[in-house]
Amino acid sequence: MRFVDKLERKFGRYAIKNLVTKLAYIYSAVYIALFVFAFVEPRAYYAINNFMYFDINLVLRGQIWRIFTFIFMPSFRPDIITTLFLFFIVRFMMYIGNTLEYYWGTFKLNLYYLIGIVSVLVISSITNTPIADSGPLHLSIFLACAFIAGDTTLHLYGILPVKMKYLAYLDLLFIAFAVLTQPIGGKLVALAPLVPYFLFFWKDIYYLLMNKKRYHDYRKNRGSKTFTANYEKPKVMHKCEICGVTDVSDPNMEFRYCSKCEGLHEYCIEHINNHEHVK
């Protein structure tokens, strides 16, 4: 991502540190306010919702604030049960944000989130589909975190242990279901979280699929009767500069290029955040 690195050198000083954590605090405050109004003054609850959701037709009439306020709208109606788990929801948002910021740095996280916002706004405007919550944005950063730390075990609501990648698979199934069942506007909005995801990870996904294919072919040829001494060994495409592990010696290992090193320097997932940067 050399283009992103150039942007970071030029605009990095404007990036907001702990962006997702700050958004989580605002999100929780809005949620609590909506929860109170939902029980005390329902008319105020609906008035706030009508004031915050994004609709391009209303924006064109001068209600510019809707471009930003939908970011803080809860993905579900506040009730007693969800409010009891609000602490875990906000804590999880902060964990995702901190993980991505540690891995990418402040600027790249800001850029990823900004691309997510723009994607949702553009698709919503083109299809004339209102956006009534921040769900697509939360899903987008979760998928990014799951790709980077998919084997991390989470305890849902502090109880149920599950690996993050399995939750990501479940979310992808929900997206697929929405694409199959929703009208065209709903289909495109459901795909909006994948726009920044593929922009940032398309190369990693490509290499991951290629490595799995080569490993499958290698195992297939190795076990067949046609295997001979002339079999050409798989070529090494990735190698960690610290420990020397390659995609051939360990086909399940993930590799990343360090964005903080000068030039192209590749490391395994265990050393991408544990090495001296080349200047």
C-alpha cells in the first residue's frame, strides 16, 4: 500500500487517535439517551431517531448533519436485555479498535473507517435507501479485525468462548442472506461493509487462497501413484525475514508486509509486530 503510505506522510498528523474508542463512548451515550426516552417519552425517542438517520433526500434539503449522525445510531432498539449487555458491546468495539490501531497505526485505521462511511453514504444515495443505524460500519471493522486476529478466542458476554473468525463467517452468511433476499437497494447496502475490507485485504486474500490451492495440489500429488522424483517442489512466495519460515514449510502460516519498514520487507504473523523496522 505505497499510496496509503504517501497519504499517511502527508495527512497523518490529522488522524484521530483512539478513534473507535471515542466513537464507542458517543455510541453508548446516544444508546442510553434513547433507552431512557423509549420508556419515559416515546415521542422523543422517535423524534431523535428521525433526526439522526441518513436519507440523501433530506440531506439535499439542507439537513447536512445526517451525514454524520447515523454513525452513532444503535443497530437495535434499546431495551432492558440489550442495555444489560451494553458494557460488553462497547468493550468489544474498543477491543477491535485498539487491535486495528496497534496493527495498522492511527492513520490507516482512520482511513479504513472513512472509506467505510463513504461507501455506505454513496451506496445509500445511489439506491435511495435510508441508513437507520451504524451496523454496516461496525461490521466492516469487525471483519478487518477478524482477518488479522481470527484465531483470537473471545468470550461472548463474558461467558461463551468462540474464535473471532467463526463470528466473521457467521456475519458473512448474514450478508449473503441479505443479498439473496433483499431488494436491490438492500443488497448493495449489505455489501457496503465489504468495500473497505477488500480494498485493504484483497492481496492477502489472494495469496491465502493461492497458498491453500498449492498445498492441496501438493498433498494430492504426493499421495497419488503418479508422484515421481521429478515432481517440482512448490515455489516459495513468502518468507519471514526473522525466523525464515516460508509458505512452503508452513502452508498455514500467514505473512504480512510491514508498512513501517523502508521497501518491501515480509514477516510471518508472529513477527510482523515484533521486529526492528528497516529504515
